[in-house]
Amino acid sequence: MPGSSPLHRLSPGVKLLALAVFAVGIVATQQALAPIPALVCGLAALALGLLAAVIAGLRGRRLLRVALGFAVVGVLVFAFQAWQHGPMRALTVTSGLFALVIAASAVTASTRAEEMVDAITRGLRPFRRFGVDPDRVGLAFSLAFRALPEAFRIAAESRDAARARGLSRNPRAYATPLVIRMVAHARATGAAMQARGLGDD
Amino acid sequence: MIEFDGAEVALDPDRTGDEQVRILHPLDLVLAERRIAVIGPNGSGKSTLARLVNGLVLPTAGAVRVHDAAGSPLDTIDDGAQVRRRVGFVFTQPAAQLVMPTVLEDVALSLRREHRRRAERDAAALAVLERFGLAALADRSVHTLSGGQQQLLAIASVLAAGPGILVADEPTTLLDLRNARRIGELLLGLDQQLVVATHDLELAAQCDRALLVEGGRVIADGDPADVIARYRATV
């Protein structure tokens, strides 16, 4: 998302590093602290994540979309944790996970994909001696960013095609063309990348 | 210049004689004209011929060579990376060709080799977009563009890398008449040597040479008016 917030102005490398520290901090506090302080930390992390999202301009419907996207996983995680360890632990784990999703969304909303790819490529340069190719990894991230809207488009078209044939309740009529078209898209993208010489050097 | 030296493409090159299924029969051609059209029915081998030039398809026998700026031949099998730098390729479906999320970023991706610093790269990418009338869309997501805009961007992204030859595989097939004409005029006006596989006979007629492909063979080759007339007669 375009913008000029303090998060937009921060370098992508710093944001990715902060996100990594944030993630490690959440996991560490959940492991090391007693249940009540761990819950307080989880809720504080969630508040921090929400603050970052608001600063990045992720508000209203956009924020709701992120929350709904997390809801399915969140409910499952909460249910499993509540069953295994009780409701307090479930709330701690789920709030920590949600905080991480919100913070990651704030980072992606305030960073252009190209800046992110550059930061990843730069960050991986020291690992070149271990056989890591930073440009290729960066390119893989670019493709992942690009693949998401394309996957949504193909999914919507497959759903409409199934509906148009009166097969909206038939999962095969939706899933089969979706999978085939996704694979075809991946092959076409591979050919396009080869044609553009991406990954040659 | 592009040379096909007995180049053929077979599905099962290990078999011999009549057992072999050939997509393209042995082809000897020298393409030196600036604008070359490849026409023919669906499944005739046009796209395979076009893809041979860029090395997307490699000949199962014979060779395909493109000449670099100094006139030295580059073999599509032995010099693949150099060939891809020399020959840009535009696909029918631009959505699959656009790799980055936004318009500016996709063009900038083609410039990574020339400009390591992002600010320089973005400035160069913006200059390319201005040349193609796409600067106002620089920050737009590529998947929100119309088909014509996507194809224009795909061409801009390919040309940003500075190829000497451009191959376009049915670049106007998915476009409406206005966008098809716009893209056609753009392609015909390029400085690069152009090889365009197309069903658009109006576009083919404006090229300097046309090849008619049918059943994996070039059955007519020469002045576009004559070749198109031959094609119409076979339909």
C-alpha cells in the first residue's frame, strides 16, 4: 500500500529484522513465563501488532480482511490448545499468533515488494559462500507475492464457471479446474521467466 | 539475423523414421528482414517455430542460431543465456509473463542486471514506462490492468532489457480491435528485428516477409501479400 507513514519510511531490512525479533520474543515469553504474565505479554504483543497495522494504514475493511483470514486458523488453534492445555494457554497462543499475523501484514502493507526482495537479497549475500543464491531466493519471493492475486483470480473464475454450469455445490467442479489452471499458470510463468532470462545469472 | 539449420522438433527424438512425431519438420531458413510474420492455422507449429528463436524450445536435431550485435552466431543450445539476452519474447497471455506485483517493479526487474542500485533502477524503469505511455500506472497492481495494458507492459518489460530481436507469439489474439491495432503498430515500429507468430493477417500484411506454416512445415515463404493469399486459398 502506498503511503508515507514512519513504517513506510523505515528500511525493509530493519522491518524484517524487527518482525523476526518480535516473533522470537512472542515464542520465548510464551515458553519461559508463567501463564498469567505470558497471557499479558501475548495481549501486549497483539496491541503492538495492531498499533503497527494502524500506523501502516491497515485499517477498517483491510484490517478486518486480515482478521477474517486468520479466523479459521485461529479458531482451530484456540480449540486445540484449549483442549490440550486449557483456555488461558489457548488465549495466550492465539493472541501471540494473531499479533504476529497482524505485524507481518503491517510490514507487507508498508513495504513495496521490490524493496522487500532487495532486502532479502542483500540479507542473504553473506550466505553465498554456503551455496545460497540470493538473487534466486529474491526472485522466488517476488513470484510468491505475484502468485497470490493470480491464485485468487483463478479461484474466482473457477467458482464462477462451476456456478454457471449449476455445479456450485460440487467440490470437484471447483477444485479440478482450479488445480489444473494453477499448474498451467505455474508452467506458463516458468516459461516466461526463462524467456526473460530471469535466473540465468 | 536468425538461422535455422536443419532445425526440427520431434516429440520422441529417440525413435526413427515414420515412428517419430514431428512438431516441426527440418527447417532451413535465414531470417534477415526486420519484420517477419509467421502465420498458419492452430496447431501448425507457428508457436514452436517462434519459441525456437528464443531457446524456449530447443531443436531435437539441427541448430538454431541468432547473431549478436557484433554479428557472431549464438547457438540456442550452447549459448542459452546469451540467446535469451539477445532475444526478447512476448507471450499471448501477458498475465503469466508479468512477474512482479506492480507495473514499475515488473519493468525494474528487467533492469536488475544493468542497475544494481534501486533508485537508479526505478528511474530507468520509469523512463521506460514513459516511453510506452504507462507512467501513470507505475504503482498499479499488474493484475488490475486491462488486457491491452498488460500486453503493453509485457512488451515494455521485455524491451527494457534491450534485446536486439523480439519474438511475439500471438500478441494480439486476446485483445480487442483497438488494442490489437495499438500493439500491432507498436511492434511494427520497433527498432528491433521482429518475428511475430499471428492470426492477425492485417498485422502480417505489414511485415517485410511472411512464412506460412502448416503441419509443421513452412509451405510458403516470401512477400506477405502472396503468402496471405496462399493461406486464404488453403482455408
